[in-house]
Amino acid sequence: MSQSLYNTPLESFYETLNRRIMFLDGAMGTMIQRHSLEEDDFRGDRFREHPSPLKGNNDLLSITRPDVIESIHSAYFEIGCDFATTNSFNANVIAQADYGLEPIVRELNREAAACARRAADAWTQKTPDQPRYVVGALGPTNRTASLSPDVNDPGLRLVSFDQLKEAYQEAALGLVEGGADLLMIETVFDTLNAKAALYAVNELKEQHGWAIPVMVSGTITDASGRTLSGQTPWAFAVSMLHGDLLSIGLNCALGAKDMAPHLKELAQHVNVRISAHPNAGLPNEFGQYDQTPEAMAAEVEPFCTHDYVNILGGCCGTTPDHIKAIIDMAKAYQPRPLPSKTQRSLESSHEDR
């Protein structure tokens, strides 16, 4: 594999990161819902006779409706995003077992990256002064390595570290084969899952000589201010910073207003870049996100005024309109300056020490 990003040498990419805030896209699922796709769209011709229902398996659309996925990436690039996040959130053997599609997981990831790659290359040609990049998304899977699903059997685990590592390696190989410039271990609710992903990616980097940057993004699940596996944001960061990361950050679960204090905690301590892609507020009683683009941008602005972030985007409920409002606001601000590396040893469990 190449020692540089797909379109741009690593040095140029880092120069851009140092010069300005860079922008991730917004929600993929929200945009897919706008297309009102039915079972036939998910099946296409290839999976016409597949025995399991497939509607709702959004990752499969990279194969059966690549036109839809590529158009969503293009819509985000059109309003100024630097990064397209691949349509691969559940493209791993653990999650795809629900649909009986484990054998095509590597292809799912490869085609997801290829959809984003085509859109990125088309927009790089249109705006050569702003190269566009593909972030390969490695989602959390639908199982947790740290917690039991049965309160009556606290020692029960439905997945092992080694199973997670193998699942993440298969997904990561497909993403890089399809043209991903970066990899992002995202929506982390269980740090042990994320450590398996990071181990998997770093092993592949060593085996293949990849210089691919790696992002990690956790999720604070509720008002407790902790991940599902019980860590504070800083304890979570300490658990991951050994992994030679481009950035660490937060996404999902919270709107920008509720995410701000947790980003502040990270900004005070971590010596890598910080990313944030919050939801468009909190869902209403019907599970819908009502926050307007203008209101969301106003809630995100403190991230910029207080030097919390280097990379901004949106998660659940966000659309190109939301991300455009954030971009228009954030262009006036400088990225968070990187602090010097800490000289003290760091330890973490549920709290940092």
C-alpha cells in the first residue's frame, strides 16, 4: 500500500490540519431515509433470493444502490466537507450475521470505500485547492466484550477480543482496498472493543507498511458523562492514546450542548487532535431530530471559541444543511493548537490517574 494518502502527501494533509479546522460529513442513515428505499432496493438482482429480510441493512446499499450512497457523499462534499465517512458502520461479520451476509463483509467495506472514493476524486478534480478524503468507518459492532447481556450471569460474554480483532481486520482490509485514506474507530461504547479494533489496525499497518492515519471517536451514553463500559472521557482517552492516533474525539448520543463539557475535559489533557461530530440535538418522542442547522451551529460554536476541536462534523439527524451551517460558522476560527506531549505516566480504569 502507498505510504501517503490517496491524493495528497501526508505532509500536505497535516499542513492543512495545522492551518484550519477540517470538516467531516454528517449522518448517512438520516440521508438514506430520505430516499424511502424498499426491500427491493436492498436486495437488488444479486440478493433477490436471499432467505433473510434485508431492508434496513444500509451497508448493503454500497453494493445494491451505489448511486444513492455516492450521491450522499457528493452532497456533503458540495457544501464543503473535507472527509466522506464510508457507509460501513455495521459492515463486520458480527453485525452482518443478523442478515446472513458474513461471507461478503470484505466486499461490503471495499465497495463502501469505493463509493466514497469516486465522490472524493470527482470533487478533488473540481476543487484541487481542497483535496477530499475518505474516512473508513469501523463501527462498534452490536456486541460488547466488557459487559454481560444477562444480569443473572455477569461473567457471560457473547464475543471475545480475538473475534473482534479478526472482524475489524477483515473490515479494515476492505476499506483500504476500496481507497480509504484514513480509518476511524467510531461510536465507541466499550473501550475493550475499541482496543481490539486498534490492535487489529496497527497489526495491519505493520504487516502492510501502511502509513494510514487512525482516528478514534467514543460516545458518552447518558447524563452520567461516561461510556457504556463506565469510563470518563479522559480515562477513555488514556486507554487509547498509546495507539499512535491522528485524533481522539466524541460522536453520537449527545447534542453539541451536552457534549461540550466532555470535549473541554479532553482538550485540557490530550496531546493529539480532537474531533467532534454531535447529533442534531436530542431525539423527540418519535425518535426524530428537530434541531435546525442554525441552532446546531450556535451550539457547536463554543467548541471553536474555546479551542476544543480540530475536526468537526455531525452524527445522527444531521444533513448537508446542518454541516454547511457548522462550516460557515467555524471558518472564522483556528483549530485547537496541539499541546506539548505529557511527560507523566498515565493510567486509567474508570477514572484517570
